[in-house]
Amino acid sequence: MATATKVQSCATTACTFNDGGCTALAITISGQNAAECGTFTTLDARSQNPAEAQVGACHLLECKHNEGLMCTNASINVAAGAECADYEVA
């Protein structure tokens, strides 16, 4: 059974899901030119979810931490531009 990767930190303060840390239940890492948080959104509200976010899926097959579309890191950090800071090409 796979274990989900924890979102350790998120520096994207403009995201609706960042309220002192990522409050989405799960995020998706995707992107055409970079490892981006596909869950990033800006709305006139803040998520009040008390959950600790996890990586639900990773669409970047070339990342060395991707196994079967799941992140194998214990945790990741999301940078200010909504990029996965732990992304590494295999």
C-alpha cells in the first residue's frame, strides 16, 4: 500500500489553499515546462480546512521521485512560484 507524500511547506501565499501552510486535502503536481502545483488557485477566500496536505498525484513521469504517478519522497516543499522544489529529473 502506497503512503502519501506530505506537503512540508508552501511559500505560495497567493494561493487560496495556503493559510499558514497548505490546507488542501491533496495536491496534484503537473506542468508542461516545470513541476507546478496543479491545485494552485487564487480566489477571494481562504480554505479553512484543518487538514495537512499530501501529494495526491504527480504527472511528471521524468521525476526521479515518481513511481506509478505517485511521489515517493517523504515530503515536498512548494516554492513561492507554486513549483515543487523537490522535483528532480531522473
